[in-house]
Amino acid sequence: MEFVQPLLEWYDRNKRELPWRGEKDPYRIWVSEIMLQQTRVEAVKDYYGRWMSRFPSLPDLAAAPEEEVLRYWQGLGYYSRARNLWQGVREVAASYGGKVPDSEAAVRALPGIGEYTAGAILSIAYDRPVPAVDGNVVRVYSRLFCLAGESETALKRKIAALVAGHLPQERPGDYNQALMDLGATLCIPGKPRCDECPVRDFCRSFARGTQQEFPPKKKKSTVKTVELVAAVIERHGAFLLQRRPAQGLLAGMWEFPTVEIETGGDAAAVESAVGTRTGQQVRLGPKLMDLVHIFSHRRWEIAVHHSTMTVPGDLPPEPETRWVNRKEFPQLVFAGPHRKIAKTVAAQELPDGAVRGKL
């Protein structure tokens, strides 16, 4: 297509300065692309730097324990991404001699790698003419060709086929990145900056004045609100923590004892539920804070209370429940908003009586 060369020339002059830009190491490209999923570029930069300081190569990550991997990921959210990345590099280390494979089938078979990530790795690291279609690319091509599919999946499939036909044999990775940069900086949602666009003369929606109609707006998904109570229980400077189940949301991470409650649930019912979970008799005390944490499909509203154990009993065996000193907090991976609770209690001396459990 006629717009390929103008786009590449624009990219050469205007490409974003990113810590991973210019990398040909497939492992580093892999890490950056997984971090960028559902996360802003600016937020990823510091995480990527810290990650590469600790895990500079694929063997370094493959040899690390899962707990440490999650700790370095903490704050990026969507922790299944980190687990899949870790499992994927371990598979590469075991099955491919530590070298990321250069075939699309093999890369797609690795945990957590879909069409987009495979395309990014193969085109940027190995110069394979494979499209990498993310949201930015969908927006650019949808406007260029006035495309609207019957569904998001159908539209993305149609655009992937078009991009595949436009990829230059010599610079497929640069072309994919040029499309991403164009979508991130000029062909933005809402009101695009068409006056600066290098492919404006080839854009059908610009010619028709319909840029803001493409791509078609997504239907907003319903977010369920869940009310919870978290109990902060301290004994001799240590706090009662529990590990979440090995499967499901925030799997295997640590949290202060937390229970889901019915709207307007009374204190006695909450105390009973917390007591059942911890194996203790618990009394809720003063509220420490209210937290809101939003996932893609649900919204947590958490009331965090100082709490006491009225008749302490034996704790269930480790590692699912244990007492943890403030100084140990940085070594743990806290579940979502519980990281903020940990920072709060680590920074303050909790009041006697209302907080500290009896021995």
C-alpha cells in the first residue's frame, strides 16, 4: 500500500523513546509486551527497569521462585500475566534450550501468549512478517478503511488480515511498532490529531469527516459491586495474614482476613464470618479505612477494621495462615488492595486495647 513508506518515514523521525524500544532480545520484548497488557506505558517503564535489573535474561527468570517473581510484579495487577510469563520462560528453558522459538506455532503454544504478543515477538525480534494487532492498530486501520465488524473479534480478524498484507518484508517489526505509535500519539481515541498524521491522505474516514465514528464503540460490561470487611489483628507486633486459594482471583497472595458481606450486614454476622475464617473469636473494632479496588469485572468495596481476638485459639497450620511482623511485609505479595492496608499499618503504631489481641 502507498501509505506504508510514509508511515515508516514518520516512525523513523518520531518513534517514542521507550526502555524496550530497539531491543532484539525476544525475552525482553516478551516481558515488555506482557507488562503493557492492560497497563499504561508510563506505569510500565519503572517496573520494566526493576524487572530487568533482577531478571536480565530468560534463564534468570526461569530459575527464580514464583513468590519472588510475583513480588517484582506487585502493583502491575492482573497477576496471571506474571505467572504465565514465568511458566512460559521455564518451558522455553526446558524445551528450547533457553532460546525463545522463532515459529508462530511454537510461540503461540507458550502460556499467556496470544496472537498479538506472538506477532510482536516474532516481527520485532526475528523480523517475521507477522501482524501484531492491539487496540491502537485496530483504531488506525478502522479509520483508514472505515471498518466496522459484526463483533470485536470479527473486526480484529479482518484488520489482522489487512496488516499481514501490508507488512514490508524488510521491516515488519518497525511497521507494527509504527502503527502502535501512530495510534498512541496521533490517531488517538476521541478527537484524533489528523493535521499531524503521516497517512491522512490515505485515510477514508478523514476524507469523509467520520473519524470519530471508528472504531465502533464497545458495549460497557457490567461491573459487580462486592462489599467486604477486612480485619487487622495484631499480636506482639505481628499481624494475622492468610493466603488466598491457589486458584482464582489473586491466587496464592496474602491478605488480612477478609469476608464478603451482604449489604447492610450487622457486626455480629461479620464477626462470626471472620471468626470462622480465622479459627478465632474476633470482635471488630474501630474502622481503619475504606478502600475501593476495581477489577475488569468487579468492584471491591472494603471496610478495614482494627479487630481483636477475644478468646484466641490455635491457628491453622502454616503456610495458609500465619503471624507476620511488619518488617516481613516487603517480602510478601499482597492481594490487590491489601498492599495498601499493609503499608498503612506498617507506618503507624496501632492503639493498644482496641487492636492488640489478648494472649
